[in-house]
Amino acid sequence: GGEGVGGSAAAGEVQFGGSASLLQGEVKVPQEPVRSRAAAMLLPDSISQTAIAKLNLPARTASMIKLIALLESLNSDLSIDDPCRISGAEMVVGNLSCKAASVIRDPLVLFINQVPDWIKALLSAFPFLLSHNVRKSFFELQAFGLLRALKNASRDARSDRQPPHSQVQTQRQKVRVGRKYLLQSARKIMEIYTRQGIAAGSTLEVEFSGEVGIGAGPTQEFFSSFCRDVQRRDLNLWWDPNGPASAKPSADEAAAKSAEEEDSSAAGLVHSPHGLFPAPLAPDASAPERKKRIESFEVLGWICGKAVHDGRLLDLPLGVPFCRAVLGHPLEAGDLALISPSVHATLERLRVIAANKAAGEGDTTLDGCDLADLTMSFTVPGYDSITLKENGADTTLSLETLEEYLDLVPRAVLVDCVRPLVEAFRNGFSKVVPVDSLRLFCVDEVQELLGAQDKGLENWTPEGLLHVFKFEHGYTSASPAARLLVQVLAELPEEAKRKFIAFCTGCPRLPPGGFAGLRPALTVVKKESTRDPADQQLPSVMTCANYLKLPEYSNPDVLRNRLLVAVTEAGGSFHLS
């Protein structure tokens, strides 16, 4: 990529091993889509059925758990804003959660690996019956090992100025990268870990070439910048509503596209209304193209696993279908609506025609045209170079071939053309954290963990911000400057709020819980200078400590102007302030 990656390991820290698996059954990427995800749970070889059989439950209890699992599956298929959907907390059984919580707090039980079988069964097949906090504790045990899980179990008593994992000493791996070609740099970092035999559990620390910033701030920005870089259209990694980008732009197009335009705007990124899903990889793709795409998803999985392990935030809008595939959940034809609404709508109209044909009555045309006249071939919609079957480009859709077409399109988009990419992501993730440990979370929680859901911009009120910010060294929550700051922040548009978060933390999103979940807490201190009046100064930050240095501005208009200049112009480098 033109810019190297340097690495050096710090010595003297202790590594903690993992523990025996808490999860029962082996999960693989499904080989084909299903008609109904809920109905698939009733198959004899499903994980839920296997778990119930191992528990030897009374028939009535087993039937009750099956019913609850079906309802939970149907509920999880509803969109977040569907009024019929209930929250995950309403599915939790309090007594089971309390009992499981007592087990995770007992170090002897965990050390000798005597977690009861009923807890393993619930974690494997019915995790939604346990509270999020309990499942998170078992996730830390499964993913990070015994000692770190026990340390993190007491983190609530930790001072909020202390970094999240400071109580657990781990080896640090320092690397230096350039700000361009982050995907290539991430691949080299992964290779450093593999080639030098560095423990996967060592904490990654990133510095940017030519900049003085070190520590958590630049490292967090590396993860955030990587998330943005990997969404570029020209990489052709994701299903694009606008169709695949040209792999080789013309010389005129390349000359017209300036570096400033590429770096400063989001025009070159894939924007999918329901989140990202892999673009189809043709079974007959060239070896270099296949290798490039699979390696990219392996690196992406490794980065996601590293972020989860190291406690870094991601800003990666992965869609629900992709998260389901990573978890090993089967996909169904209805998931196409979250990948390409237009393709799904067309298939639904074609299904009506197929039903009319089978019934021998009703309209069998599409907008008054016979299917044969539409000249639709057996290729993946939007990706005409990828055929659904042998000689698919020369096979025309007709009433006789309609059923086959309706079967092949979902199979290609949801399974056949993306399975190698999903498996590569899982393999990369598992190089750091066992990917099956994610099964302890529901799909929404996995999305939040990987940065797809951002609820941190909600409910920014002056009172709420005053409550979660810390004011020190010249300011208190009663200071006029503090009141002006929270007033201005509450009135900012969403994009400006994300820039402010990135300015202070290195990531344009907040952890679960918003500012209240930020560790260390956002601290605002008075910035003083004997050279310039306060109204002429810009605020500055120490991203490693979420530390905002704010001059005492005279009025909200000046504060807003100076703040917007800082958060807009200060990105892209770390310097002394």
C-alpha cells in the first residue's frame, strides 16, 4: 500500500488462558435458506431441540420452552420500531438469571469448570431467558478466560476515571501505520500477530506515522477510520443499492477524483438503509479476485474481534442478515427485504404470478407484460455477471422457469455467493475471540457490539448532559461555561453531534448507555491562555482520557462557532495541544 506497518511488543505482562467451552453444539454457516426461521427451530437436529433433549425435562416444561423460543424467534424478526415487538427484558426469567449470576460469581465453580449443564443449555439455545448482564459475564468467561472475567465482574466498583481493562494486565503490541490504505495496514497487523506468534490476547496500540499522538486516542481512531475505509464502494465488498462499482475506473475518472474529495466526503461509501451485507462473490470468480475478497472479510473479522477484546468501539453498520449469518442462524427469503428492498419487492410480485399459475386463475403477467417479454435472465439481480446456474445468462425467465428462478435468487444472494465471505469473517474473528461466544447475545446486541446501532445521540438534553459530564480544574456543573456547553450540544444537528463525539473520543459513536457508559467519563476543564482572548481560542482534547479543554467563551454563539470549527477541522491528525 505504500506505507509500512511497524510493530514492537512490550514485555512483562501476563496472559490469561481461556476456559472450556460453555456452549453446546457446533454451529456452522447454513448451507441453504429456510422458509421459516421459527419453524427451523423445531427440526430434530436443531440446537434448541438438542439442548432440550439433553436436559431430560418433563414434557410440559419442554413444550413451554419450545413455545417461548418460537415466540422469541418471531419477535426478533420484527423491526426495532414495530409496535408489536417487545423488549428483550420481557423475555428474561428472573429466577434463572439470579441463579446463573450466583454461579458466575463463584470462582471455584468456574475454575474447576463445573458450570451446571442447565446453564450451558440455556446459554447455547435459549440465552434470551437470562438477563443481558448475566450473559455478558459468561461471554467474558468464554471469550477472554477465567481471570479477566472475574476481574471484570467487579468493574462496577472501579473509579470511572480508570480505563475499562486496567485491572487486567495484558501484553501490548505497538504498531505504526499510515492514514491511507487502512485495509492493507490491518492485514499486515494481522500477519504480524500470526507470523511472530504474538498472543491473540495482547492489546493492540496504534500510532499514526508522522504524528505525536500515542495511546488510546489514536488507537480508537484507527478502528473508527478502518470501519469507514472498509465501506468504500470501490472495494466492492458490500451489496450496493447503486450496483457494483467499476473495478477499474477510466483514466479520466481517476484524474477527476481528487484525494480531498475521496477523504472528506461520504459519497464514495456504500449506504444501505438497513445495514451492510456482503456483495455476492461469483463461484467462477478469478483466483485473485476471490482471494482479495475473502482476505478482506477475514481481516474485517479480525479487526472486529480485536475491538471486542480490547474494548474499542466500532462504527460499522452491519445489517441484521449479516449478523444472523455470522451467528450461524439460517436466513430466509424475507431477509432480502433488508438487503435489497427492490429485489425483494420484485420477487414477491413474481411469487403472486407463480401462485396464480399454480391455481390456474388470475393474472400471470407483470405490469401487463408476459415474463418472456421482459428478457430477464438467470443472473443475480444487479450483478449481471453472476449467473444463477450454468448458462444462466442465456436462460430467459418464463412461466415455465419461474419457480426455479424464485428458488435460485434467494439461495444465491443469501447463501451460495456469500458463504465463503461469512466463513472468512468468522475465521478472522475467531483468531482473537471464539466467534461462537457471540451466540450468547441476540442479533440486536451483536449489532450494538459491532457498532451497527447508535443510540448515543438520543435524548441529548442540557440536564442529562450536565449529569454525565465531569467538570474539573476551573469548572463545576454550575459554571456558566458548563451551562453554555450543554445548551449548545443539545441543539446541534446529528452529524455535528457525531463529529463532537469523534473529536473527544476518537470514535463517532458512544458505547451502550451513551455518555453514561463512556469510560473514562467525558471531563471538561477550563482552557486558559495568556496570549489570546478566550473567544479567539479553539477547544482541544486529549482523546486518550476523553478530556475536553474548553475556553470560557462569552456567549453561546461564540462557543458554537469555535466548537464547530474545532470538530470539523481538527480531524485527521494528533498533535500536542
